Amino acid sequence: MLLSHGGEPSPTGGPVARWSVEQVLALAPDDASRKAGTPLGAAGPWTGTGRDAAGAVWGLCKGSGSTPYRTVVDTTGPAYSCSCPSRKFPCKHALGLLLLRASDEAACRPGEPADWATVWIEARRGRAAETGGPAARGATARGPADPAAAGKRAERRAERVTGGAQELQQRLADLLRGGLAATDRSGYGLWEETAARMVDAQAPGLAARVRDLGAITGSGPGWPVRLLEECGLLHLLDTAWLGRELLPDPLAATVRTRVGLPMSAEGAPVRDHWLVLAQYDTPDGKIVARRIWLSGRESGRTALLLSFGAAGRSPAQALPVGVTIDAELTPYPGGGQLRAELGEQFGVMAPAGPPPGIAAAAAPAVYGDALREDPWLDAWPVTLRDVIPVPAKDGWQVADAHAESALPIAPAALSRPGLWKLVALSGGGPVTVFGEVGHRGFDPFAAWDPGEVEEGGGTTDGRIVQLI
């Protein structure tokens, strides 16, 4: 995903990021909106367009009726308003307006907003002024709660999970007693029935891991070894749940999360300038999970924003990749405290270069350290500096440009077009890449090109390219 570094001064003194076409399309709630909004990214249907120095963009879009749709976007949120009847956010008209702004600098000239746009802009900025910054994203109003009732519900659920964990332990023991070879003949029904029992026990995390076991027997040569490894991890999780009172608090919180108990963000808020590293959606049963990776400029922390959408719909939370936001994040409990909740935002979004990276040789140790906090981690986020994608015997790898070390690229990435984007971006030279490193290898999510050499030997900030 490319970031245009053009911008205009804002009231806060920083530049307002001008989004690229790819960044705008990444904000679409679904593929249908993306396809419908793309044709509206031309000047033809638009009149009365403009923008101000604080990040607002507005315009009138011709529709099927006699009255054009009034569309206004505050890019510092981002937030959207349109007079069309669509219930999607952003709607196709908001996407079209942002695409027009991204592709044609002269299409939205600086100026004072129209009266109809001023009403919405001033109301939004008035609410932001009351809280000291842009409206907090992801915050929901919470009514009064009964601690005693909540405690009883949690206790009843813990008892059900404990019963499910004890039953799962017995089933794993029976599996090993009968031999792993027998699982190939029993088919997937055995695993699905066991997973259903874990759902009944209100332990969706255990159910998901059991379903994953069922797919291993058909995963090719060497499946008994992989099945034994995953059974061992599942047994470890079972044992940890049954003995959770003896665990340190962070590890106990991790176990509760892995089992599938809901957790809330409760750590101390961390305010930083957070660079949006990557955003992508993955199906998670009947819902869609959206992951947004952030990197703190001052804290050096990496954080994950996780949100969900109903089947066929993307989650509402979206941030343009390649910009920084001055905001507070509240971490969730558990090992590593990667997941966080986005709270109050301050100022406006601004472009930024890549975060500091590490050498490829250091990445496995980073993953190993994370495993001490969470033994069930498949991978851990890292930014690799000065690596070159090169072909290997069984696929591809990212090789250190200054040392004889390399990381294999994970099998999941080999079939994605992002791999070829990475190869083209590198052109045989070193690049900075963000992704996850784990026992399957390195999975690249975003990369920065080296930038252009300037007079005097310096280089310009490279563009960020989304690889997933």
C-alpha cells in the first residue's frame, strides 16, 4: 500500500496525510462497496468539492435522483457523513470522494466548506474539543453492572470449562493409548464431535484447537509428528487451565484467553505516535476478523487492534496503512500484551517512515522470548531491516544483506501475490519488511522501498506497500 507524502498544514502544526488510492480502498467495508466506489473516483459525478487544512473533504455527488448526495469526510478520524440511504460506513460516495482526492490533487481545492458541510464538521470538531482530541474510537457506553451477578456468571462458566477440560484430557489420553495411526481411519467426525463438546462447555478456544487437529491427518507426509505436537500443546493448555490458580497472573490471563474466555482491556493506557503497519481481514468461522498492527514510535511497542464483523461484512474499525496516529492504547491482559484497544486520539494522522528493525538472525530469539510468555504462540511480530527476498530450494527466504543468515518465508505467504510485490519492490536490493516470525517461517505483511538517493548522500522516506 503506497503512502502519498503530500499534505497540508493542520491546526495542530503537523501535516495532514493525503491518502493513496490503495489506502482508501482498504477502508471499504466490503468488496461490493469497493467496486461501487471506484467509478466515483473520477471528477465526472462531482461538483462543489473542496478540502480544508484540518483534514476535511467534501463534495456533491450526482445520483439517480434530482438532488445530489452531500458527502463529507473527516480524514483525521476517519469519520464519514453522506445524505445517501446506505447504511455502510464508509459508503460508496465517501470512498469515491476520497479516491478523487487521492488521484487528482486539483479536484479538491483548499477553501471554506459549504454550509451543509460546515454544520457536520463543526459539530464533530466541537465534540472533539470537549474531550481534548478526536472522538475516541471503539469506545462504547457501559451501563451500571452488578459485580456480584457478574462474579457468579463467571464462576458458573469456569466450572463448565473445567468440566470440558477434564473430558478433553481423557479423550487425548484415549487417543494416545489407541495409537495415532487409528485417527486416520476414524475420519473428521471424531474431532467435530469433540469440538462440539467443548462448545457446550463454553470453551471456544479449546473447540477451535480440536478442529485444527482434525485437519492434520490429511496434511501430507509427516502428519503423525505434527498431530503429536499439537496434541501436546492442547494437553498443556488443558493442564494449565486446571492449575491456573498456581500460575503467575500474566500467564493465567493468557490461559483464560487461549481457552476462549472473554477479556477486557484493563492495562494502563499508553499514549504514543502509533504507525499503522498493516491491516487485513481473515474469516473466523461465521464472522470476519480484522487485524490492525501498530508500532509505537517512542515506546517501541507493537500492538494489535482486533475487531470483528458479521458474515459477509467487514468490521467497522479501519485505519489507513502508513500513517501515524497520536493516540492512547489500552492493553489487554496476558503474555506479551500485544492486543490493545484504541482509545482517545489527539491531533491528526501524519505520514511516517518505517520503524527501527532487527537483523534476520535475531528474529528467532525474539520469537523464543515471546514463547516464554505464551507457549501457544504460532508467531510473533517483527520488523526486519536490510533483507533481500531470494529463492530457496523449497520456496523463498529473506536473506540478511550483511550477514550469512536467512529466514524461510512461511508456506502461507508463498501463494499470495504479496510475495511477488516484495520481490519486485526489492529488485535484488535490501528492504525493510514487517511481518510475523514463527515455527513455520517468516510471513511478510508490509514492506518499505529503499527510497531515492538525494544530493549529499541522504535518502527520501520509502513508500509502504501492503503485502497481505
